Amino acid sequence: MDRKIRAAAVAKHIGISSQDLRKLLSEVNFGVKPTDREFAESLAAGIVRFASRKYKRDIPPLINYDDDDIESENEEEKDTLTVAKVREEAEENQPENAFQAMNRLGKKSTDEELPSVNPAANAAKNKEDEKKTAVSPAIFRKIEVDPTEAAAAKERHLEKERLSKEEREQDLIEKKAMDRRKKKSQVLVRKEGVVEIPPSISIKEFSEKIGVPAAEIISVLLKNGLMVTMTQSVDFDTLSIIAADLDVEIKKEERQGSAADIKSRNLNQLLADDVENLIERPPVIVVMGHVDHGKTKILDVIRETKVVEGEAGGITQHIGAYQVTKSGKKITFIDTPGHEAFTSMRARGARIADVAILVVAADEGVKPQTIEALNHAREAELPIIVALNKIDKPDANIDKIKGELAGLDLAPEDWGGKTPTVLVSALQKKGIDDLLEIILLQSELLELKANPNRLAVGTVVESNLNSSLGPVATIIINTGTLSIGDDFVLDGHAGRIKTMIDDNGEKLTKALPGTPIRISGLDAVPAAGGILQVYPSAKAARQQAEEMMTLLNEEKASGAMLSDIMAGLQQGKIKFLKIVLKADTEGSLEAVRQAIEKIESQEVAPKVIHAAVGSVTETDVMMAAASQGVVLGFNVLSSPRVKRIAENEKVEVQNYDIIYNLVDDVKKILFGLLEPEILEIITGQVDVKQIFFTKKKMAIVGCKVRKGFIENGGFVRLFRGEPEEGVEQEPVGIGKIASLQHFENKVPRVEENQECGIQFEGKISVEEGDRLEAYKLEERMKTL
């Protein structure tokens, strides 16, 4: 019969603890449970052999095992075991195991020594068990355990195991996190070539971009006298200084305009660039003027084409963009329609260009659309060149036209003015070369430059839906180089350049700054004047498109309501209240204009950007929308259609029949825009009689009001000594009254000839005999 051997004896034979034996039994299936307390002798021998291989050491085989022999080998060790050891085993295992261990040691258990077990109650049963197991002393004695105490001990054991498991899981999580950090630090590879860096970046981000450990970067910065941390941001100029020491080459990352800048057509941020990156670019010239004054015919001669013949009725119905070469230099032209229905298109043309050419027919002179085009050019702050066309006509009166131009503050240079004026006959091709020379001269003065080595930014001149290409747009490249396949954002839509065609119909793969091209690859037909911006990836373009679409949905119109204009003026973003003025007669128009222009202010002022006789039209609304102004009408009406357009374009239109009401409303608008004025009012003079307490930033003194009054919360200036006659005395200190007391009562105010106690706050050192000048500050609204 195969004998039974105790698990503890097997563990001791192997040289491991009982807990380690249980772990071993849970890892390998020996056909027994890890919690079994005894095994068959043959199985125990197999466990010993397996442990010998696992732990790679010689363990004597378990042959002819005698339990008494093994136990007698360590008799001295048994005697050294204390009750504390037994208690420890009881906590770790089960109470009955502890009792059996006590019996094996030949010790008597008492309720005090092991309260969880009562051996006296089971003495008879134990003797009977000893007789039954006389053949094998290794068989454990069975005892009865208090169920309540046993359950509590078991619960404590399970809780200990649960906590141990949680600790192991937490250790595992921390170990994995540490491994990830180590792995990340190990893959830090020094970048080759030029690395783009934003204007400001933290040391940690800079380290990741260039592939150099942050500690090395901080060390180099310390050598240069700069102490920084991992998360601290450092500007590009500083990093460029230490780049050589780090053996890396960096360049500043290209600026990207915000969605708000693009929506507001603000090109300043988009086009900003370092001076060393800029090279000369072609000028963009907008040609403007009254209908049928010969604008397109002049361009026709310049390009040596016949564009006019293709126009409906000889009138340009779209914006065209062309490029020509003169004296080895390129010039880009924008042709804008002259008819009043295309006012908004002219406004967009003026914002795109660098120089405006105002075409005036020598036989007709200045016309309403001539003045309107002039106002658009001035709003865009463009230099103006006047081209007097049709000088070959028999009824041409050049001197008369020059006089009319002088009346518009466009006095020709040969009249002592500052406006270049060129005599042209498009029909006879006279004066064209002179016009081109003037354009190139004006461009040199402007020093027009752009950076071709960056992501492109362009402005939409015109757009339409093509049957074969889908949405297409004519754009002019403001800066950068546009290439086939570039990802871009335009009017809240992301797209990719599919085709590019120049003004001669030639297909291009790249377009440099100042080049007019027609592109495809758009998701929708964009609005003229829209800003196209290229992004480094399709993902970046989509993100920007989503942000811009959100802004566009919030405010679809291009104009601004009166509340928006007032807010802009209050924030200092707008310096003028721009007004489009309409009246019933020339006399009324002049009277209203003069009354408005008499309103003066240093901070803000009204500015009439266009004035004409007649009802408020769509043209007036579009001009106000383009300049973020308002439309004021005197004794004129606005049609329902104009009102709808004004509402869509978010333009304020007001009609008046009394001139004083119009002027008063302008004053009220400006009155609300003016910043309040801070006035200093002197309230009284006080003599210091006694010093009660003084320290660096506070003093308590006794005073008498000599003149006027003094108020709590007011301010004082401190004067010492008698003033010299005719010399303004300088104060030796200033302070604020924190508390004012008259006798035993705190009071808000003390009148003339009354005594009081004053507590000052501020950098003020008071001495007896000093004089105080009390004053207060009042905020008052300015008036015009």
C-alpha cells in the first residue's frame, strides 16, 4: 500500500517553504490540489525529482522514506520553534494545521496559546486517531474546529490573497509604463537635414523634434547662461544659437493664419515672413473706371489680344486676370467690370491689388462709377495711377478732365500734384508703353516681395462651375509656390489642386507669387475675394476647414451691424465710423456732408467714404459691406430689395428727413464709442499736526483741514517745507486714505477747520508740519 507523506515534510526535504510548494503544484498538474496536505509516497518522490530539475540542484531522492527519521534530523530546530511561530502558521494557513504542528512538536496547546482551537475537547478523539495511524506517524490528527473562528481566519486569508493580487496587478501596470518610457527614450534618433521649429517650443518638444535628449539640450543652454526646465518654452532665436552646438540644422516653421484671419480676409498674418526669405514679385494691378471708358481695351492692347470682342455688348461681365512682360519684368493685371451692378466685384478687385489704374475717358470725364471706383481704391489704400483714355477723340478736353481730377484730390503731376497721369489712346495704341513704365516705377517704390519657398497663399479673383472640371476659380498667388497635388482650404472647404492653367491656356505644375491661374479640385464654388491657404497634409487641411466652417456658420455675411462697429471702435480695432451718404439733391448732400465732417474727436471720427445723389441702391450696400460701414440716407428711400440685401450683408441702413436728427445720431454713435475721461479734482488742503504711528507702507496722523474737505477713499499728495514763490512745488509722496476718523467716530468726510485722524496707505513718510493736498478721481464720458 502506497504510504501518505505530509506536504510540509516534502517541502522541507526539497528545501522550500510550504507556500512555494503550493505555487509549484499550481504551475504543474501532478494530479493533486495545491491545498492538499498529504500525498502518496510515489507522487511525493516525483515532486522531488521535478523540483531537482526546476531548481537545478541535487536533492536526495525520497526512497524508503521514514517520517520519524526526517523529523529527528532537525530536532534542535524543532525545539527552537515558539508559540509565535505556530500563530504565524495559523494566520497563514488554517487553525487546524497550527494545532497539528503543535502536536508534531510535542507541545501542549492551551486556549491562551492558540485561542482559535480547543484541544481539550478533542483529546479522546486524538488518541483514537493515533492508534489508527500507528503504522505511519506522518498521518495528521483530525480535530474539530470552532466554525466561527475558522470562517473568520479563512476570510482573513482570502482578503490577504486579494490584496496581494491587486498589488501584483499594480506592479505590473507600473512596470509596463516604465517599459514604454524606456522604449520611447531608446527610439530617440537624431534627425537628419533641416528641422522646422515653431517660433516658440518647449524643451521636451524640441528634443523630440530634433532627436536629441532633453538633458543634453538643457546642458548646452546652461553653458550659454540660460537655465530652463523640460516644460519651459524657448524662442526660435535662442534655439538657433545653440543648434550648432547640438549639431542640428533648424529653420523657423511657416506661419499659418487663423480661421478668423482667413474669414476676415486679413492677409497680414498670412503673408508675414522673415526679410531674408523674400524676393521680388510681380506687381498686381487693378484696372478700374466707369463703364465704356476703355479699361478692357487698354488691357487688350497690352496683351495684344481681342478680349473685348468676346464680351457681351462690349461690356466686361467678369473679372479677368492676365500677366504680361515689360522690360524683362512681369506685371499682373486684373480687369474689373465698370457697370454699377458689379460694385462688389470691383471692391474685391481693389483688395487684391497693389496699384490701381483709374481709367477716365477724355471725352466724358469723371462719372459716378469713376468716383465710386476711386473710393474703393482709397479704402484699400492703393496708390492710384490715372490713365486718360480716348485722347484721340475730337471732343476730348484733357485740361477740363485734369481739373475734375484735381477736384477729387487727384491733381496730376504736371499740375504740381502727386498723381501720375498718363495720356492713352487704346484705339491708336498710344501711351501704352508709358503706362507700363509708370507701373514698374511705382512697383519699385513699393518694394513688392514674397517668399516662394513656403506653402502658398492665394486670393480668389473669380469663380464658376465648369461642366467638365466642376468648381473652378481664378486666383492670384500672394506668396509661396502652388503645386499640383497641394492640399488647401478655401471658404471652409478642404480640397486638392488637380489642374492649373495660366491666362494663355497653358497647363502648369507650379505657380510662383504674383501669378494668375485657374485651378480645379475644389469641393464648392468659392466666393470672390476668398483666401486659399495650402497646408502640409490633408489631415491638417480638414481640421482647419472644420474650424473655419464653424465661424462661417456663425456669421455668413461680410458686413457688420452697428453693434459690431461700436464694439470694434471701443476695442481700438476701428478708428473711423465709415459712412456711405445718399441725399435727394446736391445741395442737401453737401450740407449733410459738411455737418458730419465738422464732428471732431482725437480717438474716433466719422468718415464719408462715398456720397452721391439718389436713392439707396445695392451698390451703396455692397460698398458699406466691403468697408464695414453704415449707409445714411437723407430725404431718400430704400426699396424692399435693397433692405433685404442690407439684412443679408449685415449692413445698417438708416433714412432721415431732418438733418439735425442725422447728425445727432452720428454723435450718439461716436459718443458711445469714446473712452471715458479720468478727471482729477482737488478737494482740500490739510496740515499734519501729530504723528501717531508710521511704518514703511502705512501711517496714522492727526490733522486739521485748512481748506475745502477730505473724503475717505480719496488720495493725497504730501508736500514738505514752504514753497518758493513762482516755483511749482514737487510732492515728496502720495498715498490713499484708508480710514478717516473725527474724534472717536469713523466718518466718510471731514469739512474745513475740523480736526481728524487719517490712516494712509502707500509709499509715504509723514512728518509733523507737512501739508497734504487731497484729491479724488472721477470718470466722465467725453463729449464731441
